[in-house]
Amino acid sequence: MTDTTQTRADALREALATRVVVADGAMGTMLQEQDPTLEDFQQLEGCNEVLNVTRPDIVHTVHEAYFSVGVDCVETNTFGANFAALAEYDI
């Protein structure tokens, strides 16, 4: 483990030990509030994961909204990035 990775792991452990840590938010809802177009979804309406590629600015905006209220970390928009969910889109 690198020093940076260890430092981050230690910081996460400290946060978990001393306060409430939210591990999930309303990523999908917040993405939809940005009103992405069908073109943004590459004709795969509702496939939020594709926005990571086609509209990273939208994903960035959602991340910034979380940071603006004091969130320490965010994750990428990959909740539905699994075989079952993506199979609905023939991906």
C-alpha cells in the first residue's frame, strides 16, 4: 500500500470511528434532475451509467453538489454497472 493510499485508508477509518458517514446518496435522482437528453444516454434512456462517458460534466455537477454541503468523498456513478442492469440495455 502506498503512503497516499494508507493515509486515505487511515482517514476513512478515523471518520468511521468518530462520526456518521453516508455511503450512499441520491445519485440517480440528482443526475435525472440535470435533465439529460436521449442523445446524452446514447438512445439508452435511463441508463445513467453511460453519462459517465457522454456527459461527465453532469456527473461532475452532482459530485460538486455533494462537496458543497460538506461531503468528504464521492464515488462514480456506477450503481447499475452490473450484468443484470446493463442487460436491460443489451450492453
